[in-house]
Amino acid sequence: MLNEVATSPTNSAPLTLTPNLPLAQQLRRARLLKANLKAAPSAPVEPLQQWLTNRIQPSLPLATDAQQQLIWEQIIRQHRDKDEQFRQLNPAVLAGRALTAWQGLIRWEIPYEELRKAETGQLISFSDWAREFETHLQRLGVTTLDLALKDQLAAGVVAREQMVHLYAFTAPPPPLWQRWLESSFERIEAREFAALNEQDRHAGIAALDNPQKELEAALVWANNKLGSNPYARVAIIDANLGDNLKSTQRLARQYFRAKVPTHFGRELPLSNQGATQIALALLALNKHEIDLPYARMLAQSRRWGNFAQEYDARAEWDRNICALKEKQFSVVRFVEAIGDQALRDYLTRPFADKRQAKRLSPLEHAARYQGQLDALGLFEVNPAFHWDRWQQVLDEFSALGHVTGKIDVDEALRLLNRSAGKPRAQSSPDGTGLYFLDTVEAAADFSHIWILGMNSQNWPGAPQPNPLLPVSLQARYQMPHVTASQEAQLAKQLIERLKCAAKETIFSYSRLQDDLEQTPCALIADLPVFAPELGNSQSFEQVQMEWVDCSLAPKVPEEERQISGYDGSGSALLQTMSASPFDAFAQWRLKAHPLEEPQIGLSAADRGTLVHRALYLVWQQLGDSDSLQSSDEEQIHKLCHESAWEVLKPFTNRFGRNYVRQETDRLAQLVFDWLQLERVRPPFVVESVEEPLQARIGPLQFKMKLDRLDRLPNGELVLIDYKTGISLSSKHWLDMPPQEPQLPLYALTVEQAPDAICFAQVRPDKMRFIGIGRDALIEGVTPQENWADLLEQWKGSLEILAQAFVDGDARVFETQAAFGRVDALAPLHRFAERDQLENWLSQNPQGNQS
């Protein structure tokens, strides 16, 4: 507990310094309760570093941590650009290590001459870099906490007081800070937690199967403790809380709802929280390119604009973004993907300022960004926006101008995102409840404590010397976390403190972590075994399992009965309905789509689309068979190559010029070979290419695009659809409903009923027409005796499919003809498990509670 025990007796407590802020907050609270006061006690309690910052009187302004790190970035970048051996250095990553290394040099008072001798033979001469850093500080007219302490000690201007308590330090302060304390106080006393009597405390060890079970066991235990004593203060300590914060928050909500006050000592970075995340994504529109995750986040977010009224436009925008099939694309293409003109104007107006290409100071960038977000009404849509913290981020970003001068928009947004992305510790509130902490040192004044991850791999921790300083030098000056013996001693000290700090302390570990078997830390192996009572959580409600018929979904609302997009989605919906109504329901109403297989280069779908676009450009130029036959081979080759280059040119940035040239040659040859087949056809005129169509089939409305419509000399019409696949057959059109409804749907939609429908199979190994019609109008078209009757049958069967979709038919048909070997949506419908589930329920007539 937080009662104080001094190493030398004294009754006074003029000032208490702690190693961190959470411990200072806990100690203030404990003193408040002990004195039964409503105001803070007179004896101050402060973290050591904060007290030093407030105590000194520097002659120059103190540089912020962000400013210091940016100076280090500049130094490392200069060395990287000048020297070939530093080409692999990442300044943004290494700057933080460099700042920590320099602070270590100053705080542990290591002479530069000694450092230079120790680093002989090393690639990086950090002593030179350190002097450059200090020169930068002098040139900018700023200093740091450590340099100010050093200067004032040398000048002998430190004010002296009587006594100070150093409370719960696991290691002495750095020598520079220790010298400052010795110059400031007549007497320094170390104080430690007061241990509970042995009969009043209990410690145990718990072993769980995996980290998930370990956290769940801790939550159930905490719930039971708080349920039996609402005045308890319970702490769960997870060293990886920063990485696990979202999942831990989600589990905590599931277990405790609103019944127990829950506090987190770590909070998500501002850049990961709600409206701030959207604000940063919106500001990315100032750049020339935008990443796919940011793009989709903006299209789907409710946190800007009027989402309720823009729902359909946003959905279409999101589909268009995905259709780009690139991880990064220009902001211009991103904006062009917005089909709704009003939404496009609203989004782009604040970013239309042409000055965005100019270099501005961070202060000017910040003012501009704030104006853009104001113009979008972001803060009006999000009244709970973290305004104070956002202003702190902007202030920190603006202050970087003292270091950077004018910068371009890419650098400005990088620095702004870094300021917003810093992990922040939450202040520790007073009162009872459950606390999630990320450091063992902050676990003070709790009645019950559970520490996760106490396996031999984590405890004691591995040494972590700074890679920029010679390890031998760090060990000689006893810098922290350098040697295994230091880590062992620290672990022993912390564990002994925790064993006696609370009424009950549980140390737990996972038997299996990252697929590796784990053993408990040797320092706790002798503790009595604690068996978690996982079934006693008051949060669980017993649920009776029952069989629910999901074969009928709710009807499709009137406003959702238009299947938009000229990408074949209308015919695809009807095709999927004929194969499996459930898959149509899942894909078009639940938006569940199989993940695409990753591929190197163009995918099969990309290649098919490119063939369509190239042939579209070719027939726009030719128009009919006469033009094709009157053109010589050289002219046709040139036309094919120009068309292929036009459609492949946008892929240059994605795949490189050499790859695109090879693909251009391949596509041009494929189109040329296809035109040789068309040369020998009887005369025809290409009536239309890529013609948009709108159709109403039963209760559904479709938007489609017809590849091509040919008119023959006697007026007959032939519908043509290009295909690059292998397996094509006209037999599927004779099934009712047709298994390939795309061309039958087009036939029912065009103004004049066609006399034939056919696939144009465009493949290097197979060039042919496959179709059916009134007569054998083209080679490959099979005549049908009752063509008019077939059209009527198509109409009736497709209307039945459309009506079934609207009525909510979600039955599962699982046939190899429909899905091939793999049904990608099987994990959703679980059809293969039906018999197994029915057997299980029949053997458990009570429904088995779960």
C-alpha cells in the first residue's frame, strides 16, 4: 500500500518526488484519504522530471521533445545523403534512438573524449553527431532540460532547501539529476511502499492456455472482486497494453457493461480516434496521392458531410475506388471516382487553393488545415471532437517551424500525423473500480492486482542497450537496461514490491504464446497455484441455443431495388440467384465478397477489362467490316498498338514502363489476331459499342453496358459479348432459368429484339464465336426453332429470380456447377455443417446452454 516507509527516520514531508506521473497521482490520493481532506495536502508530490523542468530558470527557451527529435532527423538525413555507407538509415526511425542516446550521454555525464575512444572502429561516430546536435541548438537559440541543469550547476546558482523524499525509485536518478538534488537539498531520503502484514496479503500464480484466456481470466477475477466489494480498487497490468488496447477495451465492455467504473492508464493515439482520424484523412487530400485505406475510410465515414443523405453516392464512390485496384492513386482519380457532382463539389472546394504546391511554414500549414476542416463542417458534425487535444497537436506542429522553416505539404502532413500519433498516458482518476495499467511501477495503492505475461521469456526482460553507444561504455557508467544482471535485479525488486503491495496479487502467464510453450518466471515459480474461477463471472448470461430458419431474409426495401453500376453486376446478381439465393443475399445485401487472390502483375480480371477497352477503341475507329477489310496489315497493326497503349498507359506508375510495354505488345497482338477472324465474316456494321442500358426485370431495375451490337445486311441484329475465359458454352442459355443470364438480359433490354446472341471468345489459343439465334447468322451460332418463345421464357424465368431476391429468398444451394471446387462464402452459410449441428442438437434436447 502507499503508506510511506523511510530508510532514515523523520517526521517531516516537505517534498516528495516520484519516478513517474501515475505514481505521483496515486500518492497524492493516498495522502488525501489518510488526512481525510477535501483539498490537496500542503506537502507537494511531483514526478522528478516535471519538478526539474519547473525548477530551473534557463537563459534560453527549452526545445520541445518534438523539436529535438526533428533536429536529429535533419542531422541523420544530412549524413545519409552525403555518405554512401549511411544510405540504409531511416532518419524518422533513428532520430528517437539518437535523442535517447544523447540524453544518456548528458545525464550520465560521459565525457565526449571517452566516448570517442570507445567508439573506435564503429560505423557511426556518435560523438560527432552529438556535437552537431548541440551546435544546432545554439544556432536556433534554444536549450534542453539537461543542458540547463548542467549550466546552472556549473554556475552555482541552485537554490537550497532542507529535505526531499525520493519515493519508490527502483534505481537512483541519473548522475546529473542526482547532483542537482544534492545541490538543492540538505538531506535526501529514499522511501518505499509500506508492506502489508503477511497475514493480510496473498500472492498466487495462475497458468492459462493462451493470452486471450489469460486476459479473460483476469477480467472475470476482477469482476468478482468488485462484485463482492464495490469499494475495491483493482488493477490489471499488461506491459503490451498499448498494442492490445482496442481488444482489451472491447473485452472490458463485454464483461462489465456500465456496471463497473473502468479506467485505462493508456489511451489510443489521437490519430486513431474517431473524428481526428477522419480529419487527418481529409487533410491528405492536400497531397498529390492518397493511399487506398484513407480513401475508403473517407468514402465510408459518417463523421463528415451528411452521410444519411449521401449513402447511395458514398456506396457508389466506394465501389469505384475499389475498382481502381491500386494501393495508391492520385487525388485527382480519387475525386473523379465520386459520381455525385454535389458531393464532389462539397469535398473538393476547401482544397481548391492552388497555393498547396508552395512551401509554407508549419504555422501557415496549420492555419490552412484548420480552415479546410472548418469549411467541411467537421467539428459541427462531431460535437464530441477532442478539441483541446487537437489544438495541442496543432500547437506542437506549429512550433516545429522554429526548426524546419518552410516545408512542402507532404512533409507537413507527415509531421502533423506524427504529432497526432504519439501514445499518451491517461491521468489516473481517484476512486474505486478497475484500472488497466501498462507499467508495473504504476501499480500502487490498489487492493487487488493481476499482472499478465509473467513468463520466463518476458521476466526478467532482455537487455536493451542503445545501439548508437558502445555497450561497454553504457555498462561502465551503469546506464539502465544494459546488462542481464541489471534486468534480473530490477525484476526481483518489482516482484517483491508487488507481492506485498495489495491484499491479493496474482501473477499469470500463458502456457502457449506465439506458438511457443512457456514456463513461469523463476522469481514467482514458488508461489501457490491460483485456479481462476472462470464460471463465476456475474456478467455472463446463460443463453439457450435454438435452431433458427434463416432461409428467408427481410424483403428488399423499395429504395434498394436499383442495381447500379455498368459492370455486369445486374446479370451477376441473377446468375448467382439461379445458383444459390444465399450467395446473392450475402453479396448484394450483406456486401460479403470473397477476398481477391494476390497476384504479381495484371490479374485475369484486369486482362479481360483491357481486351474490352482496346476493342472498344478499335471499333470506334473502324465502325464496320468494310473499313476493316480495306485497311492493310500495317494500318491494323498500328491501330491495335495505339489502342493497347492507350488502355495500358495508366498502369505505368503501378508496374513500370518496361512491364507496360511488354503487355502493350501482347494485347496489341491479341486484338490483331481477333480482327483477322472478323475479316472473313460476311458484311456487318457495328451499331453500338459499350452502350449503357437500363432495364426493369420484375421489381428490380438494372444498369448495364452492352459490349457490342452488330447489324447485318438484311437488318438482323447480333448481340456480342467479349470473353477471355476458357470454359464457354451456349447450352447454359437453354436452361430455365438460364445459368448465364447476361446476354438473355441484354436481349430483353435492347429496343429491338436481337436475332442472335453470342460470346466472342478472345484468347490466344482459341478465337471463335459461340452463340444461338434465329438462324446461323455467324459461324458458331446455333439456330433455334422457337426463338421468339425462348425470349419469352427468358423474360418469365428472370422475373421469377428477381422477385425471389426482393422477397428475401436466402436458401443455400451448393453445387459444383455453381461454385466449382470452392465456395468462398461457405464460412457464412455453414451448409456443410448442417447435418453435424442437427445431430448435436438431437443429442442435447435441452438446447445445451452456452
